[in-house]
Amino acid sequence: MTRKKILVTGGAGFIGSHLCGRLLNEGNEVLCLDNYFTGSKENVVHLLNNPYFELIRHDIVHPFHVDVDQIYNLACPASPVHYQYNAIKTIKTSVMGAINMLGLAKRLKAKILQASTSEVYGDPHVHPQPESYWGNVNPIGIRSCYDEGKRCAETLFMDYHRQNGVKIKIVRIFNTYGPHMNPEDGRVVSNFIVQALKGEDITIYGDGTQTRSFQYVDDMVEAMIRMMATDDSFVGPVNTGNPCEFTMIELATLILELTGSKSKLVFKPLPGDDPKQRRPDITLAKEKLNWEPKVQLREGLIKTIAYFDSILE
């Protein structure tokens, strides 16, 4: 087997750290790039003894030069708390980061995968969301730095592919959860678990009937690796997510059951531009990647709760 040299931007983040581990396990050499804005060295500390793993502090808003075969571009704050904290920084990471990484891929003739997001669909009028849906996105709202940044990155990827022949892959990631999530990231799964474990009130925004579909991180990583391995003629975008849909109340109730917590549910107003429902149509992923999620919500939550339990002690 030929050992590939693979660059993972945002590699010390939640999904990136799992991807780095998987790529190393498959015998590759992995270069992990992160500026630690939302990523953490703790997420990859268990990989540091591997001679084929290298960790570099770098911000992809600035050019980076290295010789690699493949690039997974995951660098960008992905939770509302973090991407709204510095909105300009968020959109610069998506847009300038994409330009820098695409330029690198162009020079090296390397294959590059963009970690896009279900947020490109905004608050959707079509349900579930197929890749052909163009979305319903507010271009000037508080979430626009992320939503429009990721939409622009997809545009850049397609234009570099069409104009310069860069070998690209685009995956649109729907809600993903698992170990290495940041307990302060404000995402619903981590929020509910942390609140339940601490015995605090569980905060539900809106009436709790809005839905999300949750995929476990191992399933997400599998989809990315399969996408990278597809024929060069297939560039995506491809939805990667779990089509099983849950209301916020259903999620909170299950977490209360699994943690044995006595926390109470409290309801607060819905934040601006928060989508009411989100569920992927994964027909294309099934067809092109021979992929669908394997880990059910209960099983994944048990593993995630165990992780949070260990870091909150």
C-alpha cells in the first residue's frame, strides 16, 4: 500500500481530530493544521506519539505551503456561538481559506475535499433537502457569516474545478455529534448533555417542535473518506447526514433518560434565522458512496455522554 501524505485543516477540531485518527489508522501520513480558535490540542494529544502525525499551528487565512497528495479542508468555526463571536474572521476563514487551499491543490495537482454544511440550505422551504435545492438563506443576518461563507467556498471550489481543473470533492455536513465536541460550543447535543450532567435546567429554544437529524461522527468520517476515494469525475456536492428526524423535546427526553438526570426543561425564544427543520435527502450518498449512517441516536449518545462525563469530572 502506498502511504499518502494528507493535509487536514481544522484537524484539531471535533470532526477533524476523528478524521486524523482514521487516516493514520489506514496507514497514511497526516499533517494536521489548526489555529486552535475552536480546535484543541487535547483532541489530538493521543496521536502525537505516532511518527506519521505532525501538528502545526497555522491559520489558513494566510497561505501555507507543503507537499501533500490530498487535502481535507475542515477549518472553520462551526457552531453559532463561535462563528458569531468573530463574524468577519469566520467568513475570512471560509473564503480566503478556500482560496489558499485551492491554490495549494492547484499547484500540487492534489485532490481536495471541502467540508461544507447543511447551513447552505438556510431555513429550507423544501423538506428533506436534496443537493439540487438552492436554499433559503438570509445574506445579511447574524448567521450569514457562516452560511454565506460556506456557500461562497462551494462557488470557489466549483470555479477552480471548471477553470483550472482542480480535483475537488464537496460534502454538505448535517448535524454531527460525538466525543471531542466542545462543551461550550452551544450546539444542541452538547448543550443538553452538559446541562443534564450538571443537573441544570435544559434550555429549549422555541416550542421544542423544531427538528434536527443527528449523525454520529464515525459515520461522518466514513462518508468523507468514501467521497475522497470516488472517481475524479464526481465532485458533489453530497449530503452526509442521518435522515432520522427528532424534535428538540424528543432529544432532551432521551438525554434525560440516558443520564438519569433530574433536570427540568425550560423554554426560551428562538434565535434569529434558526431553521425550523433540517433533514438530509441522502439518495445521492447511497448511490455514489454506497454509504448511509450505521450508528443510531441512542447508541451514539451513550458514547458521547460517557465522553462528556469524563471531561466534566
